Amino acid sequence: MARGGFPGIPGGNMQQLMRQAQKMQQQMMKAQEELDAREYEGSAGGGAVACKVSGKRELLSLTIAPEAVDPDDVEMLQDMIVAAVNDALRKGEETREREMARLGGAGMGGML
């Protein structure tokens, strides 16, 4: 066994490996904070319903155009609200995945 106690890893390289892992963890935490601070917009019905969500997946605002409010068709308005929120959340999640993969965090699951 190598001096550092791990086969195939010389003793002096273990500290360097630990420093690199710590640096990567710090970079990923910083990226996570930046992603949480971002805002994403979604819309549906040609913009009749628009919303904004945070990177923390919280609904921040919801805008409904007056012409989208039809008392005889509340279901369509409800569907547009759901579609707009899901659109914004999807954009945020795609950005989060892309940024984490760029840092090497793809496949790390709930480790962050």
C-alpha cells in the first residue's frame, strides 16, 4: 500500500486531492447561491398569464391580463397559470442543471 494509505495514490498527492475537492465544493456552493438568487420568467396563452419564480423554486409574481379572465371558462385560466409556472420552473431547472454540469456536479444528486 502507498504511503498515504490508499493504493495507487502516493502520500503527497492525497493532500493535493483533498484541496482540489474542497475547492470544487466551494465553487459548487457559490454557484448554488448564485442560482438560488436568479429569477426566471414563464408565460402561457401568448403572454396572457406570466409569472416569475426564484432559483429557490418559489413563485415571486403572477400577472394575469384582464382579457384572460372569463368567468365562464375558469378552467382555461387555471390551466394557463399552471402552464406559466411550470414554464418558469423548467427554465430554472434547465439552467441549474447546465451550470452544475459545467462545474462537474452532474450526477451528484442531493449532495449539494
